[in-house]
Amino acid sequence: MTQILISVTSIAEAQLALDCGADIIDLKDPSAGALGALPLSLIKEIVGHINGRKLVSATIGDLPMDAETIVKRVTLLAEMQVDYIKIGFFEAADFNTCLAGLKLVTQNGTKLIAVLFAEYDYPESLFELIKEAGFIGIMLDTAKKNGQTFFDYYSVQQRKEFANKILSLDLTFGLAGSLKLENLVMAKQFNPSYIGFRGGVCDDNKRQLALSAEKIMAICNLNVSLL
């Protein structure tokens, strides 16, 4: 079954997402970029509040693909006992050095998810390199939060190829990026492990505004009905 991921910024939002049926609670600061990071102290508080009731993911922030910087942040975040750590693969001339550093992290049991962006072009070999580095999954998101989704950037064939490549590598596959209720049915056609929402479940569909319980419940209920 495809799970529903809801991005939250506080204990109150985390509890709201729990109450409305979210499967994964994602810790992120929408005001700080595509994958803005919350303060470590706040992450620790939210993880403690959730207390194992649901899976928790967290972002490291919009960091450049510098191995030392990313490994340091991932190490600190892993100490907060989140289940999954999301790393944005922003544009870079070389991903190999960063992935080599992160392989040492995954060998210690830390579960990493690579977040790729629909606006960017990546080397064909990147999926295999991510797998070899020990990541457990790949997520397709959008870097620019302008209301466009991966449907606007990828043709139907490209969507199928992207999804099939990830699933063939036995990695989890996530979809996100300005998605709304009306996108759920089509998104599920690509057999994602989970689909992430933030702006589409906020007031006025603006990711920096408050979460809407009504919108979250509508998405969770539709997801269950599509089984």
C-alpha cells in the first residue's frame, strides 16, 4: 500500500497529522527552502512526542553536495533517532565524493533517502551509485515551489521509466512536490512507496501556512479507498 507522508514543522502539526491518518511524519521547515531543516532541538522534541507511533523522516536542509558538510549534518540528525534522513541532490559536477562519504554512514545502519528534483538532469548512472552507497530509497520532488509538479516536468514515459528504474533496484520510491488531492490517483499509478504532501494540505495551498485537517483526512481517506 502506498503510504501518505505529511511534512510538519511543530509538535502541534505532528499531532494533527497523526490524528488525521498520516503514515509518515516528515520534519521540515518550508520557510527555509525546498528541504529546509528544523532545529535539532525541535526535531528531538517532535520525535519524542511521536514516540514510535509512526515512522519519522527529516531533512538535512538545502545543503551543497559537499561530503564533509553533509556527513556532519547527517551524523547529528541520526542522533535524534529519526527513522529516515532525506538528502537533497542539488546540482553538482560530481556526486561520487559525497556518496563515498555517505556510504560509511549507511554502513552504520543510518537509513538515507536521496531526494532528486524534477527540474534537474542527472547522470544515468546516479541511481545505481545511490544504491551502491547504501541508500534505502529515492524520492522525486521539486526544487522550485511554484505550484508545478513532476507531472509538469516529466512525460508519461519518463515517469514510468523513473519509477521502474527505482523499483528494479529494490529501493523505496517516493513522490512529492506541490501535490494535491487531485494528483493522488494519477501519482499512485506509478506504484510509489509513499506520496508526500505539504503545500497541498495547507490553508490556501501555501506551504508556509497552517496544515488543514480536512485536506489531510481527504487525502488519507482517498488513499485507503483506492486499495
